[in-house]
Amino acid sequence: KQEVTQIPAALSVPEGENLVLNCSFTDSAIYNLQWFRQDPGKGLTSLLLIQSSQREQTSGRLNASLDKSSGRSTLYIAASQPGDSATYLCAVCTSGTYKYIFGTGTRLKVLA
Amino acid sequence: GAVVSQHPSWVICKSGTSVKIECRSLDFQATTMFWYRQFPKQSLMLMATSNEGSKATYEQGVEKDKFLINHASLTLSTLTVTSAHPEDSSFYICSARSGAVFFGQGTRLTVV
């Protein structure tokens, strides 16, 4: 059974810092991995999607990497801003079923 | 990108009543739709997988008689919470698959 864990659970940093969010999963038979952002009381905003054959994806200040063999992904946020404050969710899409299994989330607060 | 629309975006209902949530794929046909639930300050948990024209497959611990799922067409799946109680108050999100998987914006259900 796929399990997805995110570390840290919460993070508070001053504006301008570069930071790394971690995601680990137990079953490497994945179709893809996706990072989402969720603001309080809101739905999901897809940030980056990495196919199982890819190693990384970049969008603006965000970079996500995938090491399928070790069951790990990282989301790197450069030059963090207060507007980046949100919960970041890692989700793994299981091969064959297309079910997404979500991680526990990292609550990020960027202080001005 | 493809759009998945959920309706309503929020709903308040009285304890004991039933409420229906719609999930529509607006510009593509979805052979499979998924329903997730998110309790406050928790991550998303998969409830069921819905395939057009067949019965939904429920995850362990999800009551199929309480959460009725219908997927009568390739663009519409509905989730009906029957005899809702305050503990059913949650954020419900659907996703739809057409090659890739796309998420709706969620429905916040409050049972009073």
C-alpha cells in the first residue's frame, strides 16, 4: 500500500530564504508525482508534475526533483516571498489505477 | 488545460438531510473520476473511484451506502452524502482522468 510522507510538517522562514520541502513514498511503481499548493479553505493549485521517467521539473522559482528508486521528491523554492505562504502537498499517482495518494502536507509561512 | 468543475463550491445542510455534489469535466470525456475528502488540517484521502457506467469502487473504511456515487455519463459524476451528520462536514474534491488527471476546486460541506 502506497504511503506518502512529507517533512517538515510545518516551516516558518524569513522572506528571501531558499527552502526545500521533502516528500517520500513507499512504492516506486508510480505514474507521476505532483506538487500542489493549497491556501486555507481553498482547493488545489497544481505547481509541478513530474512523470515517472523524468528527474525534475522547473517553473519560475520552483524546482521539483524525483528519485523514483529511492522514493523521494523535493520541492525547492527559491527566494521565498510572503505570498508563498500556504500548505504544500505532494501526491503520487499510482501506476495502473491513476489514484493519487496525498502526503501529509507541509504548512509554510514566509515572514515579511 | 482541461477543466473540472464542481458544484456547489460550498453548501450548508441540516443534520439528517442528503446533499448532492456534482463533478463535471467541461472540455473532455472522463472515463474515470475520483472522489477525495479532506478533514480540517488533514490531507486528502481517496474515498472512491468511479468508472462511467459501472459501480464505484470504495476505499476501505468508506461507507458506500452513505456516500452514493453515480457516474452516468463521461462528463458527470455525482457524490450524494445521505443522512448527513456534523462529522461528515469536510472538503470534498473530485478529479477526472483523460490521460492525465485533473482536479476540481472542491466543495465545502458543513452539516449543522
